Amino acid sequence: MKIKLLQGIEGAKKATGISVIIDVFRAFTVEAYLMNNGAKKIIPVGDIKTAYQYKKEHSQYLLIGERNGKQQVGFDYGNSPTQIASVDVEGKTIIHTTSSGTQGIANAINAEEILTGSLVNAKAIATYIKRKNPQEVSLVSMGLAGRKETEEDTLCANYIKSLLEDKELDITKEIESLKLTSGSKFFKKELQDIFPEQDFFLATQLNKFNFILKVEKGQIPYIRKIDIKKENHMNEVIKNIMERRSIRKYQDKEVSDELIDEIVTAGTYAPSGRGKQPAIIIAIKNKEVRDKLARINAKIMGTDIDPFYGAPVVLVVLADKSSRTYLYDGSLVMENMMLAASSLGLGSCWIHRAKEEFETEEGKELLKSLGIEGDYEGIGNCIIGYKAEEKEAAPRKEHYVYKI
Ligand SMILES: Cc1cc2nc3c(=O)[nH]c(=O)nc-3n(C[C@H](O)[C@H](O)[C@H](O)COP(=O)(O)O)c2cc1C
């Protein structure tokens, strides 16, 4: 594992691999306390105008943060963990904008995965990274306004590095000496309304929380909490099953042939009745054919909207009706592909009416042009693409499972 130590906004731009954006005083300490108090998710925003815009569009969201350390007009709370620690934010979405930490997230454009870093969850961060065992880790100390190195962020980066290298540093003395350096502002009487003394103690409670905060990429990136203990018990496959969602907004971005191949291969490994493998997959990337199929599907539905929601790839599953279990077998191919797409960071959705598509003359012609003969029934259209929205699962209904 190669570990890079970087500084400020310029460092964030160079961050690659799993990247930890560190802001101890106080952005990511605040976020940890927010999540500990039950916040659902945090939307980190670099630009204050965007933060105001989101608040205008979603008045139920809480707007939190600072500029020059101070809570701004129209904000629900400032960037102080003392202020946050006693607030009930159960189930709330938070918009968070600060002059350093959230800027780091906005600038870490080359990072494979972004975590926020602070002393209150440093060990959890190191545990998470060690489990993933990536080739590269970037530890970015954001410092003052992302431009000037500060002792507490560099200390946090060095501490996480020591944990990753299995040589845990004892940083008790260094934490104490922060009172004289970058933390001295919390002990100035005239600054207590902006930098209360209690903030220092809340921000330096080393390893208080056993969760990490991960930035989920998307059109509007957001931060979610991952419990390190829970993660330990839930394997990646089950997690993927629970996190896959039907996506109905896509980016205008090509999906590589390699990724499509991985997804369809996963489809071909679905179980089938008597192992007959009665399903076939038509992987459509050609825009003309994709649009034609979309038109056929829309016509069946009686609309002229794009039933494929702008997704660039359609994987059509058909199954040979001579097999008694063809409908189940084809459905399993669909699910395998949707799960594979999700595990690769892509969005997908089952789009219906494949049966009717291939009962039309145009549909039959398409099969003929590919040399497909036999009694095939369309099972489903699995649309694939890069997500332009994030979705959460609906609550599971009551009485889903009966145990005997
Ligand atoms: C057999 C089947 C047909 C579906 N057809 C459509 C469809 O035509 N259009 C669509 O937008 N979603 C379609 N869906 C997606 C469902 O609406 C979606 O799975 C459901 O709302 C649950 O959301 P989730 O997949 O994110 O858990 C279909 C799903 C299944 C299983």
C-alpha cells in the first residue's frame, strides 16, 4: 500500500486511490457528531451559493457551516461540534459548507473513493482502509482554508499513516500541545462565541466513534456513515444486493465494452431449471438499435417518452419457451446483471414489455437479423449506464417473512 501525504486544496487535486480528506478543526469532527446524533446524510458543498440554493429547494434540510469560522446568515447552525453535540438531527439531511474541509472533497476529483478524516474516528478510518487493502492511499491535510498547513490535520494524517503501517503512534502529548498552536484560538476569551473551548475537547477525543464517513459520488455527492463493526458482519455480496436500486436518470457517458462484458457474463452464470440455460442476452450499445427498441417499447406503453430513461445500454433477455422454467430462468439472468452493474458502480433498471417488443414485426426482424431462431419470449430489458441520481430502498413491507 502506497501512502501519499498531501496538503490543502492543491493536495486534494492530486489525491488518488482511497483518499482521506482531513479537517479536524472542525468540519469533519462536526460531521462525525452529526452522524452520531442520527443524521441521515450530509451533502458537502464547496460553494456557499449552491448551499443556499439547496436550502431554498429543500427547506426541511438543515444548513450548517461557516465562512471565516462564523455561522452565516440563514444557516441553521455553525460549524461547531459543541453546538451540534446536543442537537437532535435524527433522520435529517444536512447541507454542509465550510472554507476548508468541504472544499477538499470538491477538489478530490481523481480520488477513487473519498472518506472524511478527523481524530474522532481516525482508527475506524484506518481499519476500513486496511480491510480494503488498496494499492494507493492519499491522506490530505486540509489546513487553514485549504491553503496553510495546520498542526492538527498533519497530526491526524501521521496518526492514520502509523495505524496503516501497524505502528500506532502515541499522540497524547501532541494533542495537548495543539492548545498552544493551531488550537489556541479555542482558548481565547474574545473568540468564545465563534471558537468555544469545548470544541477543542470534542475534536480531540481520539477514536471516540467507530464509524467512517464516506462520500458517495453522483450528481449530488453525499456523505454516509458506515459502521465499522456492522461492515465486518455484512459481506460485500449481501451489501450490494441491499444497495442496488432501480435508476431512472443517467449521465450522457459511454459504458466500456469491458464493463458490459463483465455484466453479461454475470448474467450467463445465473441458475436455470435443469441447467438448461434457456435464456439469451442481446447487448445493445448501438444507438440506432437502442433508440428503435425504445420507440417500440414506448409505443406498446402508449407514450412517446424514452422508456429507457436515457440509459446508453440495453441488455435484452429472452428465453426459450420450450423450457418449462424459462420465465424464472430469464428473470434470474436479469437480476444477476442488475447486481453485477451495481457492484461495478453502474445504475440499472428492469424495463418491462420485452415480451410485447418481440411480438412486433420489427422485434421479430431484429431477432432474425441476429440469426436467432426458436420460440423465444422477451423477459426484460435491463438498462445500464452511469447514474445521475442516487436512490434509497423503500422500507420493506411488514409480514414479508414467516418463520417456522
Ligand atoms: C418485472 C419488473 C418490471 C419492471 N418494469 C419497469 C418498467 O417498465 N419501468 C420502470 O421504470 N421500472 C420497472 N421496474 C422497476 C421497479 O419499478 C423497481 O424494481 C421497484 O420500484 C423497486 O425499486 P428498486 O428496484 O430500487 O428496489 C420493473 C421491475 C420488475 C421486477
